[in-house]
Amino acid sequence: MSPNKKATFALLGFILMALGFLSLVFGAIGIRFMFLGFLDALPPLGTLLVHLVMLFGGIVIMYISLTDWKEDELR
């Protein structure tokens, strides 16, 4: 994968992770992101699961994009 694609995926993963984390924290104190307002139509457990998937999905995307797979094969 080219370095430009790695950086793009790492940025995407970071944004997804940050939005998931901030939406969990802000939701606990009653603040909502306007662009995630459609999640309010879900039951509270569904909203929590979507936020957790965003958080951990972002972490996984960052990990996969920043891992040097060729170095791991040599060991």
C-alpha cells in the first residue's frame, strides 16, 4: 500500500475513533452531535452499540493501516 493511502486510512480511522469516543462522552452528559442525530431514532442500546463500533472500528482501521506487514513477515 502506498504511503499516501496509509496516511488517508490512518486519518479516517482516527476521525472515526474520535467521533465514537466523543459521542460516548458527550452522550453521557447530554450533548449530541447534530450530524449524528439520526441515531436518536434508535433505541438507547442500539445507539450505544453504534458508538462503540465507531470507536473500536476506528482503532482497528488505524492499526491495520499503520502496521508494516512486510517487516512482520521477515521475523
